[in-house]
Amino acid sequence: MITFLLMAAEAAGHEEGPTLLGLGAEGWVYVGLTIFLLLAVFVAKAPQKITEALDARIANTRRQLDEAKSIRAEAEALLADARRRTAASAGDAAAIIAQAEAEAKLLVAKAESDASDLMARRARMAEDKIAAAERGAIAEVRARAADAATRAAASIIADKHGADADKPLVDRTIAGLARLN
């Protein structure tokens, strides 16, 4: 390879300038580059390190891809679970709504029944109060009528009966008491 480089340097043409061991500046650049590449290949084992670095990068990329696939699978499982829960909760919500509507209908029916019972009780109470008031009014009228009759009778008796008129009546009453025994 060195000979090839030397021939390439000679083919490029001789330039007038300083030379060392028959090589000009360009020839020495080729020789240095060749030595560097040979050292990199054999001593530093650069291709092996490059290959190892690329293999490590490929392994890292595969690991990241595998991790991404597992994360995606996990996310899809979570999404399916969330959809299942959503569907279940929608069914539960419908059941809860139906149960609430049934309870509301029962509560309305009970409230209507209670309201009609309350109205009937209050009507009975009002009728009882009216009847009691009527009885009280009748009793009051009778008491006033009796009081008025008593006053009228006392007035008539006081006007028509005096001590002389009462004497024969008292005597007859006393005589009638003796007969009963």
C-alpha cells in the first residue's frame, strides 16, 4: 500500500520543493495517513471498537423499541380497561337512573296518598269542629231560652201571685204530701 501511495505521489507530478527521502510534502501526507490508518486498524483496533459501539447502539435501540412495545401494549390494555369501565359505568348509570325513577314514582304515589289521607283527616277534624260548634251553639241557645223562660215565668208568677194567692197553693201541696206516706 505504501508503494501505491508513493506511485500516486510520483504520478501527481514532481513539484519543486523540499523533499525528504525522495518524497515531497504531499507524499509524506500520504505516508502519515497510511501509518495512522494502519495504527488505527491494528493497534487501536478501531473497527472493532466502532463495531462494538454500533452493536451497543443497535442493542440499546432494540431495547428501547422493546420497551416502547411493552409500554404500548400496557397502554392498549389500560385503554381497553378504561373503555370496559366506561361501558360498565354507563350501564350502572342507566340502572341507577331507572332505580331513582322508580323510587321517585313510589315517593310521589306515597306523597299523594299521604296528602289525600291528610286532607280526609283535616276534613273530618273540620266537620267535628263544626259539629261541636253546632252542639255548643244549640246548648247555648237552649240555656238562653231556659234562662229567658225562667225569667219570664218568675216575672209572670211575681205579677200574678202574691202572698194571698200562694197560701191556698201551699196548703194543697202540704196536704198532698201527707197522703203519700
